[in-house]
Amino acid sequence: MEGIVHSLRLGWRALLLKEEAYQEMKASSNPVVKGLVLIIVVGAVIALVGLVGTVLEWASTPDLQEIKDTVHAYLLDMPWWDEMPPQALEQFEQWYELGWRVFPSLFGAPNIGSAALGIITMPVGLVIRWLIYGLLAYLFARWLGGTANLSETLGVLALAVAPQAVNILRLFPFVQAGNLVAVWGILCAYVGLKTAHKLSWERAVWATVLPFLLVMVVAALTGCLVSALIAVAVKGG
Amino acid sequence: MSSLWATLLRATILDNRAYEEWRKRPNLFLRGIVLILVVSLLAGLVSFAVNLATLAKPVNVAEIEEEMKRWFETQSQFYPGMQDPEVREAMKEMMDQIVPMISDIASIRAPLPRGISALFQAVGGWISRALTAIAGWLLYGALVLVVVNLLGGTAKLPEFLGMVSLYVIPGLLGLLNPVPCLGTILVLIGTVWSIAVYVKAVSFTTGLDMGPSLLAVVAPFLVLVLIGLLVGLALVFWIVLLF
């Protein structure tokens, strides 16, 4: 328990971008385990708080099923159906059902089930992101002349999860903190990489952003490939 | 507390000593966060109150109907085709369906009373806007610091962010935004004033002259606009190429 409290204190100092917090993490006996515990604790707490906020959000939102049925009834009453072929109604029903399955969650409709599931998926997701980003950032930092090993890099980058603490505010329903957590996390990663690898500011900036750029380039190329395949299919059809 | 207020107010008139006093305060980065948070919440107070009143008020169906009619009349002036009696009849039929639908949807209740739901939504929006302001301050501050370093200035990230957080104080003029006519002008004055405080804070913290400091503050904005344009053009080019 004392270890967790110490890790949380370290996380607080990392949140304030204090270099000594990152140095302390780098120098600790097992930074990976310490980082892993911090991420799991923060992830689970944030997910629990998010669950409470989601329940309150759900209680403040009118019943979506009732809205769906009301809109459906009125749309079917519209005069234009008389001029449409019978299969148009069938197609409309399919699209209407699909739309109501997809759009509410896209626009942030409260979902207690997925919020509860978040108690497991949130820490797991954070750990996966930490490992992938940590590995890529380590490779780029070493390539740029960094001196820390993989274990130390993962340790300091675990502290970049500290801005997730902002999500505590999701206890209040309808609060969104997405951009802030992401931007603050990147700044923490920058300070962590700069401190652990003893990099100049330029190299630390590159080591921080190159993993994101790599992922963006891969995503853009995949997008181009998929859209080209769709275009070929459309033209071919 | 009064000395803090005096420091902040003198910072807005670009008084060197105020910047010196602000820099000497401990935990500059944390102070910056608190300053942005408090000022953003204060500046958003009126919008919060207006939102709360709007959300708590029951939906006025007659008002919506009137608004839709007004919209149709305005559109008719620009698109003469909408003045066609058949189009007008179709529009009337559609409104006869839509207005009662809105009324029925508005009558669907949430488990919590309307007032509490409205309070939650208004508070959520109010806090979210303040958090967005903090995100903007962090992101833009980091980009400005990159340009500062390229121009030969130097500063540590947390201290730099703490110092430039002073830019937010003229944003309090945003409180007067709802004042008819004058509000927009005051917000514009507040924006220009904020840029002046930002440039002064950059110059004071990094040792750059005012010219390079202004360049450091403006450059990230120009680069972001340029990147946005290039990405947009590339997307359009790709779509044209494909189809």
C-alpha cells in the first residue's frame, strides 16, 4: 500500500512536469513494475469514477428507446411514403435500425455497460498503449543518441499516464477532458524522455513525436490503400 | 491575496515588476493551471447561467414553430423556387408532422428531474470549456517554446508555461460578451490584449527581444493554418485522383 501511495505522489510530481520525479523513477530498482502498478491503479480508479459519472449521465438523459420509437412513428406518418416503392420502406427500416445502433454511442450517449466494462478495459488499454509507445519512443530515443535502457524508458513513460487523473472530473456528468489528457500526456512524455535519455530539447521533441508520426503515416497509408480499393470496386462495378 | 491581484492586474499593463513577482512565486506551473482554470470558469459564468436557464426551461413548441416559419420565409427570399405554392404546401405538411414530433420528444422524461439534469449538463459544459482552455494553453505554449528555442531563446517548459499563463487575464472581458453590440468589440479587445501580454511574457521569460517574441507567438498559428490547408488540399487532390 505504501508503495502505491509513493507511486501516486511520484505521479503528482510528474504531472507538474518536475524533472526530479522522472529521475527518481529512472533510478528506482524496478521502474517497469512500478510503472505498471501506477498505470493499473490510475486506470482502475478513473474507470470507477467514470462509471459513477456515466450512471448520473444516464439518469439525466431521456430514454433513447422512447425517442427512437417516437421519431420512427412520426417518420412513417410522413406523406412522401405514398410516392415511394414498397422496398423503400424496407430499406429505410434497415438504415434506421443501423443508425440508432451506431450514432448514439458515436455522439457520447451514456452506456452503463461499457462504462462498467471500462474497469477492465481501461487499465488494459492504457498498458497496451504504454508498451507500444514506450517501445517506439525507446527505439527513436536511442537512435537519436539517448542513453537510457528500455526498462528505464518504460518507467518514465509510465509517469506520462498521470494526466489521466484529470478524468477524475468525469465524476461530474457531461464533463469531457479528452484533449487535455492527450496534450498533457505528450508533455509528460517529452520531459520523461529528455530527462531519462539526457537528450537535447530538439532530439527529445523528435523522440516524443516520431512514434505518433509513424502511427499517423501508417494510418494514412492504410486509409489511402482502403480508399483506392473502394474506388477500384466502385469503378469496376 | 491582494498582492496576487495587484501582480495580476499590473501584468496586464505589461509592468516588468509584475512579471518578476509572478516568476518568483513557487510552483509556477501549478499556478498557471489554477489561473487558467479560474479565469476560464469566471469568463464562462454568464454562458453557464444562460445555458442552465435554457436547459431548465420546458421546450416552447410555439416558439419552435415560429422559428421554422421565419427560417422558411428567409430562405424563400434567396431561393425563389421555395415560393412555389406546391413547395409551400409540402413544407406546411412536413411542419405539421415535425412540430408535434418535437413536442412529443420534449415530453420524454429522464429519470432525474429536469432541473437537476439541466444543472448537470450546464456544469458539465462549463467545466469542459475550462479544461479545453487548459489544453489550448499547454499545446500552444509548447509550440511557442519550440519556436523560441529555434530563435535562440531559452526557458524550461514548466516555468515558461507558468509565465505565459498570464495571457488569460484580459480574457475576463469575455464576461461582457452577452452585452449587445459592445460585447463582441470587448472580446476582440481582450484577444488583442491577451496577445500583447503573451508576447511580453515570452520576451520576459526567454530573453528574446519583442520582435522575435511576437514572431514566436504568431508562428505556430500560421504553421497550423498552413498545415490545415495542405492536408485539406492533399485530401481534395486524393479524392479527385480516385474518383
